[in-house]
Amino acid sequence: MRSFKAAGEGADGAGLKPCTTLRCTACFSRIQPTFCTVNSRRSAVGSHESRVDSRESASLTVKAFFAKLPNQLCKLTVNIVQGELAEILAEYKGEKGALIPILQKVQEKFGYLPEKAVSEIAKFSRMSESEIFGVASFYAQFYFARRGEHTVKVCLGTACHVRGGERILDEVKRELGIESGGTTEDYKFSLERVACFGSCALAPVMVIDKNVYGRMTIAKAKDILAEYH
């Protein structure tokens, strides 16, 4: 229970007292009653205390809301994934041997294969989750972690290596602040090193999404990356 102190208040709690400014011991606000009586001072104190309680209650409500927010967002994300996944699976209803196309569609939609998606695909295909993971992990095109908006691939095949592919890769690492196989914190870029694109005549080669950039130089690599920021 909060307490308030006023100079000159008697034990009997009645009668006129010198005009004084009260101070709330909880929030240290000053409270000036309209009339110089003990009762009026207590009325001012009660009104102030009510407002303080109201503000604290609102503060606790806001804190409770934000405490629950991560779980609410998680549930919302799961519902969104389930809804969009249902649309994809509906396209292949009744088809056999459609696992790879389904995985490709799901990854195209989400950028990777979410755990929830793998679980739903397993039910739809009447397979175990471990079988789905086994098939997906066999192919380099599938990912189980969230990827960046843009995927940067630097070729390190023989022709690209001889013509400075490693230097291009090192420059891209510095520009993005990540290592090969990593993703930037803002999920803007993911970086990969590739053995060969089959475009040796254009070496050294860098590919961003589906765009192929040949005869790369360090300066050119920096300029191209800047276009995607």
C-alpha cells in the first residue's frame, strides 16, 4: 500500500492544516490539494493513487502482450505455412512419384524446406519424415535452413580458379561479411562456392539468383553486389 506524507497532519486526521504539497512515496510526484484540510489532502492522494495504479496496470498489460508476442507470431507463421503448403499439395493430389516436384515447389515458395512442411509432405506422400529428409538431403538444390533473398554463387572450377576465382570469392566474403555456406543477418544474401557452372569461356564466373556474370574482377563484383542492396 502506497503512503503519502504531509507536513502538519495530526493523529486525529481532522481539521484545517497549513497548505502543503504532498509527495507520493511510490512515484515521487507532487500532489497539491485544492483545500487545506486533511480530508481534501487525502482525497487528492486517493485520486493520484488511482491514476498511478491505472498507469501501472496499462504498463503490465503492454508487457504481457509483448511477452506473448513471440508465441503469437510463431502460431501465425505456422498457419501461413500450412495454408500455402495446402495449396501446393492440392496441385499433386492423386499423382504418384511427385515428391521432387513438390519439394521444388515448396522451396520455391519459402526459400527452403521448413520442418513443418517436411512433416506435411510426409503425411501427403505416405512416407516417413526421415525418408523425405533422406531424399531432399541427397540433392544439393534443397535447403533445410532459411536462405537469403539473393543467392550468390562463385565458381571455383579449374578455369575460374586459374583466372582468379578465389580472389573474387574472398572479395564477396568481405562485402557480405559471411563465409561460404552462410547467410547475412538480414537474410538479404546467401553465399555458396560452386565446383563448376560449365561456363568456362566466361571465367571467372559469379551467379546471383539466375543471373550469370562472366569475366569477373574484384571491382566488378563489388559493383554488381551493390545493385542488389
